[in-house]
Amino acid sequence: MSDTSTIESPITLTVSAVEQIKSLQGQADHAGKFLRVYVEQGGCSGMQYGMTFDEQRDGDLISGSEGVKVLVDAFSAKYLGGTQVDFSDELTGGGFKISNPNAKQSCGCGKSFQT
């Protein structure tokens, strides 16, 4: 892929997020894929976050933490600089949590934001 570039990570991962991602990557349907974090229009605040396991594409920005490769497309990178991804295994409110310093307002669910 000639159109990719490695950058200083726009996204940081906490230790618990890295552990959970590595665990998920060990599953057969995620084998050989990388974590993609992206932003798209939608949600109750105008923009929403998404995470999936995906293959690298032309134009992806690549960052990493503790051996986990994170892919971000150019559109999403404009909104994700300085973002931290955490994971909690609490019964109530558990799962991946995204903390974005670029969000002027976030929804109560934590999955959408406004710039």
C-alpha cells in the first residue's frame, strides 16, 4: 500500500484497551486484522465514533500502542487528534470508552459528539 503513512498516534490506548483488543484479535474472525477507529456523521450529537477490525487501506494513517496497530482514515484523523480509548469490564457502563479533547459536546451515551 503506497498511500499509507505512519504518524505520531492521534489515538492513545490505555493498558486495559490494549489487553482487550489483543484478546479480540485472537478470535478467528479478527485474525490478521487491525483496529480501525473512525468518525462518521450521525448519532444524537452530529458525529459518532466507530471501531471495527479491518484490513489496512490506501490512505490510512497508522499508529500503534503496545503492539496493537490502529488504523485511522484521513477524514477521521481531523477529529481524533489526542483521543484516548479505554476499556472497562464493569457490568454497568462497561465496554470501550472514547475520550476526545476535540469534542465540544458529547452525548450521554459517549458514542456521539459535536465539534
